[in-house]
Amino acid sequence: AENVALALDVQRPDAATPERFLVRGTGTEFVESFPSLIFEESSKTVFLVWESRLTRFNPILMLAWFKDGVWSNPVEIIGNEFADKTPPQIAVTYDTYSDRSEDGEPVSRRRTLVHLLWGEKNGQELRETFYTALVLENGSYIGKTPVYKLDDLAAAEELQAAEAAPNLLSAPKLPPGRDERTVTVAFASASTQRVLALEIDVLPAQLTQLADEARAYIIDIGRRATAASLRSMADEA
């Protein structure tokens, strides 16, 4: 009863009162705050991101999703766990691609990307903006991209700029992009005082598959090749 927890209330059209679903992993000694929620229409999934703290010195961002009346296990988002963070922004994109099942039959797969954007203070007390994306395939979590510090994109050259307002520095935005595959990022850099906007697109899954197959083929060649055959291949190249 003394612990903070996160819960989702679902009001169904044919029910008199809402149904409450406790988010897995909350309700412990960790304190949850800054929840941000988005409903992805095409997959009928709710995505939730929040900040979790054991003490005031170690805020960690967490993500979970809710579908068919069940919460997923929370996923920890890697960042500087000792830096204070702005309330996280969340957006969802998706794409579909053709693949083959284990018995060789063609199947269609759906890939959902959950984009996350937040700010952290660095050692000089300047606010920096970070981005990452988590990948789900047919509703199953398969991993996340690296965490990118977007301020590195703002430090290319010296330009005169007016001082950005403090509230602008602490309010990065993540609106939708031009289609279901893209998102837009808007943020202000404390080090350069520039306001930046960029569009983030996702490589088609077919390119990822092609790269994985090429890598596996090269590794297999190296495993089976002898010194003489490698020398012959090099001479032919």
C-alpha cells in the first residue's frame, strides 16, 4: 500500500465501470513517474514509457506494451542512469515484409518500432538529447538500437545563434513523420544554442536480411576455405 504503482484503466463500451490492469514490475520499492502512453491503432497495442527510480540518484527509463488484456514484461532502456531525465517522448512506426517460414513457405511479418526521445544533463550541467528505438516483430520484442546522442549532430560548424530559452532546451519533441515508417525529432542543443529538426526513417527489413545472409555466407566461406583457395580467390578478385 505504501508503494507507487502504474496501472491502466480500460473502459469497454458494454461495461459500467473500467477494468484496471497493473503494469508488471511496478508496485515495488522503485518509484514510477512521468508515464507517457500511446495507442497504436493498426496493431491495437498500447505502449507505455516511464521513469523508474530506486533513489533520487538513479533514474532509469522503462517500456512496456499492452495487448489483448495482457501487459508485457518491462524493458529497460539503456542511458546514463545517474542523470536526471526529461519526461520521455514516444512514437510508434511499423512496416511489413515477406519472409519464409522454417518449412520454406512464404509468410508476411510485421515489424513495429517504438521510438523514444528524452533529455539528460551531462557533467557540465548542459541538457543533451538522446534517441533510441525498440523493435518488435509480430508482437514479440527482438531488441533495440543503440542509444544516440543527437547533440553530436549539432556540433558540425560554428554559427552565430541567439540564446535558446531554458524551457526549449528541456522539451524535445517526437511528432509523426510523413508516413507510417518515419518520425520527426525536434530539439534545442544547449552547447550550440541551435534548434534542430530531423527525420528518422527505418531501413527496410529486406536490407537487414540481405546483410545477415551475406555475413553468414562470408563466415561460411572462411570456415571451409584453405589457405590455397583463399589465395586463388584473392588472385581472381
